[in-house]
Amino acid sequence: MLEGHPWVFSGAVGQHPDGVEPGATVDVLDAEGVFVARGYYNAASSIPVRVLTRNLGETIDANFVRERIRRAIDLRRSWIDQKTTNAYRVVHGESDGLPGLIVDRYADFLVVQFHTLGVEVMRDTVVDVLNELMSPTGIWERSDVGTRRADGLAEFPTGLISGDEPPDLIEVSENRALFAIDVRRGQKTGFFLDQRENRQTLQTFSRDRDVLNCFCYTGGFSIFAARGKASMVVSVDVSQPAIDLVEHNLRLNRFDPETHPCIAANVFDYLKECKANKQTFDCIVVDPPAFVKTQRAIPQATRAYISLNRKAVELIRPGGLLVTASCSTQIDYESFFTIVKHAASAAGRAVQIVKSHLQAIDHPAPVSFPEGRYLKCLFGIVH
């Protein structure tokens, strides 16, 4: 906390304030009564205080919210080429000084998530500020997230907050690649924006390669592999609607799904089938959903990650590329390296890491907030 971590855990609280409404702003004092930080309060949470400021003279009001959002917008506009990319994270919670608030841009629409009680209290102010500063066609809510339950919130609202309803599919551009995004029913807010730089990196490695994209979702890695002139891209996901959208996105970018087949299947079963048929690839992308969400589940998740990566490594031709990612916060960077090491050893292969990445630039993480460094993505040559 004193080094800048934005959370005050319940075990660190010596004395709770009396008569404070849940979601209200409180000051955090040290044992000597000296001001440390100011944040919003929720006694029902395992994180009773989420820090908003460490400046004693800063008032938490509409102007505070406006300036935090304005700063976040300005940073994205300076980091991201607005002419080639119109899908990105605008506000990233703690990393932008607004714990619990997520705002994503998809073309002319915004999608918001209110993860915590404290930011739920700020809801109307947030919406007013977003309309003022960004003038979106519409703002859609996707607060169907489990973190709300952990913060004592019983409702998980989704739907239109402001402006016009988004179409069933919003067409967006990412580094000039086109994607149709379903913000109503898609995973997260509709797209995995945090993998942007990793998709771009894959494009540079894809020329003349046969690529397998596991857990492809709507085909982000698949499209960039095809743009990199891959010989063939096979996209696999258990969800048929996701596969339908991959095919749609391939056509949107003028690629033929006949050349780049899309398969609705369980990834583990598909990898087993490939091994039985002695089918191999020059590059395999392994980007599964989070296998672990609690500390207790880490051992089981670690075994699952090792098994999955071993199955992938076994199918990669000598000199080929493994692209493997984990979005599980509980698996840190060194642990993920160790997972890949054990997977390679179990497969009787060697993996030479050539690139390693965190999440995209619009998902920053304070150095004092390791929980913010949740995405790990490794690019490794398989020998």
C-alpha cells in the first residue's frame, strides 16, 4: 500500500469507519493517523478500500472523474494510430486511477463495465463525462462480470445506457484489419483487445507457414496470420457461433475460408486427432480462456497448461513457432515460463523464446500493481 498498490485488503484494516455508506469516499490513515490515500469504501468486500488518490488536497467529485477519463483518452489518442485502429480500451480501471471501471471503444460505440460498488456509485457521472468527451453514438453496458458478486453487488446489468443501440455486429479496424464485433453477447466486451500487439507480431512470423489457431474465438490471430501471407490458417474453437464469426471476418478481409478452414471442435480433442493423423504445423497459437481464478486452483490449472502446451509442441515442425498465452492473473510471468519449459520437456523438444509480451499498450499496469500484469504471451521457436 505504501509503495503504491491501489488496494487495501481487509486484513490490513485496523479500524473501520462508523456510519459510512457503502461506496462512499474515505481517507486511509496509517497507525499514527497520517493520511496515506483516499478511496471508495465497501466493508462487505475483501478489498474494503480501492484507492483513487494519494493527494490529500484532491476532492473526489465529477471534476475528478472528468480529469481521470480525459487523461486516459489523451493517452490512448497519443499511443494508438486513430486512422488505422478504432477498437481499443479507453479506461483500464486501477491503471487509469478509476478502480473497477472499464471502457472500451468499438468504432463509434463505447462498451462499459462497472466492476465494483464504488464505481457503480459514480455511474451517472461516468456516463455524462464519456458523452461529453467522446460523443459516442451509443454506450452499451456489459457488467455481467463475476467481480460484482465478490463486491457484494447482486445485479449484473447489460444493455443500452445512452444514445443509440449498437447493431448486431459492429465493424471495427485494428491496424487496418477488419473485424465484426458482437458487443451484446461476445466474450469480455466483444473482443480481446489486450492481444493487439501480439496479433501484429504473429503477422511478421506467418509468411508461408501452416498455422493452427487454438481457442480462436472470432479469429483475431487467424486474420493477422493470413495477412502475414500464411499458406494456411486453421481456426479451432468449441463455439459454433464463434466459428461462424471467424468465417465472416475472413471474408471481410478478403480471405477464403476454404483456404483457411474454421472448425468447431474441442481443442484438446482436435490436438489429439492431429497427433493420431500425424498432422503437423509450422506455427500453433495457444490462447485459452483463463484456467484459474483462485489461488486454490493454481496446481490443477498448472497441470492443464502444461498438458495443453505439450500437445501443441508435439505437433510443431522443427524450427516452427509456438505462440502461447495465459490471461490468468494467478499465473505470474516466471510461472508461465516454467509451464512452457515443462511442456517442452514432456514433449521431448526444446523451445527457444524469441519474444515475450504483456497485454497491449492500452491496458497499462502500474509497477506497484502486479495484478495488473495479467496477460503473458510467449513466442518460441521449437527445435
